[in-house]
Amino acid sequence: MKLKTVRIFVLTGLLVAAVSCQTPPVPPEVEQAKDQENELWRAGAPVYATQQYIRYLSSLRLAKGKLIKEKAKFGWFRDYKEVQAEFQAVLKRGQTVLQSVQEEKALKSRNLTEQLEALRERTQRIWKLILTVNETQLVRRSLAQAEVAMMETEVLLDKKKYADLSRKIALIQFHLSQAEEAVFSILERYADEVQVETWRRWAMETISESRKKGTTAILITKLERTLTVYREGKVAATYNIGLGKYGLSDKLHAGDEATPEGRYKVIKKLPQSRFYKALLIDYPNDEDKKEFSQAKKRGLIPRRAGIGGLIEIHGGGEDSLTGGCIAVEDGVMDKLFSGVSIGTPVTIIGSLESVAELLASLK
Amino acid sequence: MKNLVKFLILGFFAVSLFTSCAKQPTQEINDTKAAVEAATKEGADVYAADELKKLNDDQTTALDEIATQDKKFFKKFGTAKEMLAKVKADAEALKATIPAKKEAAKNAALTAQQEARAALDEAKALLEKAPKGKGTKADIEAFTADLKGLEDSFPEVQAALDREDYFGASNTAATIKEKAAGVSEQIKQAIEKVKGKK
């Protein structure tokens, strides 16, 4: 009986020891850390929080090292308390990294979206400036390239490929700069205050003469693409016009497809013309001849080039691309033809307003 | 009794000899690492990034198991070897899938390139057919410039193809195609406008 009691006592003791000394389970934080590391990688931590991610990985490695050390012990001697605390710290650090990644991505996305928005506005400003300009080949070519890159950015932004997006933005900026350079070269004269002042003076003199003499006068403004008829110094009508390919430039010689600037007169009325009806003006005048001669001396124009002539206001439509003449709709031509006589002053200017502010907005 | 003690001591030493002196499966480790590296070089980082990440994780788990066993008195590398063998097999299987994925991406990019070319050619042909005259000259010049801009962008598709950036090539080509189609539409509208005037 006594021996039996001792046996039961020993067996119970062994059972209790076996149960209490069971191998403790690996803490759940270990598996959670594995999932978290995956989540961080997917979120782009190696890219968006590089240093923090490296530090996180290093702490994860240390924790794993402790886990390995603990796992290497005999089951009865394993104690995961320290390992658990270590992995809890890793999880906390990982959470901070994840938050940083999300913040960095949101910031990048916001910045890039803002940059893209600014580039879109820049593109629109260029389009606005070139709407009335014909010599836009270079500008439009660059704008087309910029717009291709701009459309690509939408896909990249959607896929959160921010590094590729930054490269595309740089490409858009390059093309837009080229477009702006081209715009500048065309419109530079229109931002020159001295030049604009001269044009204003010509316009004022023409209108004042019309008022004083009670006559009709025509004012053509190239940038605004308008032809205004003044009677006794008052606006009688304003029409849209078409110019040549290089219509915004001042005509220097034959074949330059530019429209002359200056104070002219109607010298002939042509009831039948290649372009419906026409009013021939006295280009080149004395000032034009002087400019032509100076430009030739300075080698600014081809040696064999002549000064040109036959500059008309003619029909054919305001969307015409002329060789330097001023085109209007046939209906408008009818009105002009009947309301204008030989000797009517025709003043052609670049613009009454400086585009300096507009050009400055491109910078 | 004396023999039993001797037997136990000998047995203990024999077991110790076979277990504590078990060596790390170096060859398996190297083979597995090489297989994962080969899959990465094949382009798994681009065409199967998630699968590659899983592969790397599994490799780390296997190496952790080796490190655990390495610290034990009784080392057992059997499980680690099985894990390594699985990672190696998975890496080889993943590597084998990459050429097909790459080829599919390349074909998609080439198709997109052809479609962009066709859209550009169609726009150019349309522009050729557009009635030329003073009334349309400005529009024609403008569309010509737009198409030149698109033509200038077109080599970017080939450049992306050459550096095997097939997704980038597809994206650029799709954009050019869309823009060219837009220009074609504008040309058609301009032609209609001229017809309406006549």
C-alpha cells in the first residue's frame, strides 16, 4: 500500500513536470512580423522610407537571431518572453515605417499632381498665346511631344510609379521650355514697350486724322487679328482677318510671308481678284524702302531678294493663310469695297497692348 | 548493471557524434541561392515581383531554420534541406515562366507600336487628302506640326523596347495612338468645315 502510494505520487509528479515543462509555443508576434515585413515591401518601403526600412530590417534580424537562439535550446528551457518583447518592438517600429511610407507616398503624389497641374496650366498659357499666331510649327511640335508625355503621366500616377513619373515630368518641362522659347522668338517684339508705343502713336494719328478730316480710315491690328473701320474718328465696324504664315513679323523682303507694318493708303481697287475682290495698298512706302536698304547692308536679308509688293486686303476668308496680305470674309470684302475709296489710310500695327505680362507669365 | 551503464555511455557518445557533428547543407544553400538569383536575373523582379518576394521569404525561412539547427546540440538539417529543395524547385519553376511573360509583354508592346504607327500613317494620309488652299493652309500647317511632334515622340517607343521596358513602350505607344486619332478627328472636322463652305 505504501509502495503504491509512492508510485502514484512519483507518477503524478512526473506528469505535472512534463505538463509544466512543455515546449512553449513561438509567440504570435513572430508570424505577425513576417506578414508586416511583406506588407512593408508591398507598400514600397524600400523606395519610400529606405533608411527607416533598413533599420527596421536590422531590428527584425536581431529579433530573429534571438528567436533562433531560443529555439536552439531544449524545449523545457525555452523562454520566449524576451523574444516576444523584441518582436513587439519590431512590430511597433514596422508600424511607424508603414506610416512614414504612406505619408511619403501621399506627399509625393500630392507634389507630383501639383507639378502636373502647373504644367497643364503652362501648356494652356502657351496655347492661348499661339491661338492668333500662324508661325506655330515649332511651338505645336514641342507641345505635341509635351502632351504625349503628359498623357503618359496619368497612367504612371495611377500605378503609383513616382520615379518614372518624375522622369516624365522632366521631359514635359523640356518640351514646354522649347515651346516657350519658340513663342518668345515670335512675340518678343510685341513685348517691347518702345515698339508698342510706336504702334499706338500710328493708331492714334490715324484715328485723329479721320476725326479731323471727317474721313474713313482702316486700322489693322495683327496680334488681335482685327480690321477696324473708322469713320470721322469713330469705330464703324470691326472684322476678323487672316494673315500669312509669318504674319506677325514685319515685312522686310519679297517672299518672307510677313505682313508689313506702317501707315499706308489704298492705291487701287480691284473688283475682280484671285481672292474675290481686293484693295491694293502702297507697300513699300518710303520707310519700308529705308528699312529694306539698311537690312540689306547689314546682310539681314538674302542678297538677291527684292522688297516685294502687291500687299492687299482681299477676300477668301479670315481663316486664310496669305503670303503677307490681309484676308477677310467675302461678305466683309463687299462692305469694305463699297465703303472705301482710293487714298483711304490703312495703318497696320502689331498690337495696341504689350504682351510683356503674358510672356512674363510663361517664365 | 555495469554493462548497461557502459552501453548507455557509448550510445550517448555515438548519438552525439552523429548529430552534433552534422554539417550545414552548404551545397543545398548555394544551389538554392543560385536558383533564386537566376530567376531574378531572368526578370522575375519585373514580371513576377510578388512571386519573387515569396521565394526570397521562403529562402530566408529555410536559412533561419538552418541557423536554429546550427545552434542546437542535436542538429537536424533534414527539414531545412526539404525547405531549400522546395525553394530551389519553386525558383526554377518561376524562372521557367518568365520568358513567356516577357514575350507576352514584348508582343503587347510591339502590337501597340504597330497600332500607333498605323494611327500616325492614317492621320498623315488624311492630311494629304485634305483640300489645300488659302482657307485650309493654316490648319494643314498646324496639323502637320502636331503630327511632326508625334513623329518625334515615336522613337521613344523603340528606345523603350530596346531597353526591354515593354510596359513603358506600350504606354507611350498607346498615348501616341490616342493623340494621332485625335488629330485625325480634327482633320476630318476641318475637311467637313471646308465642304460646308462650298
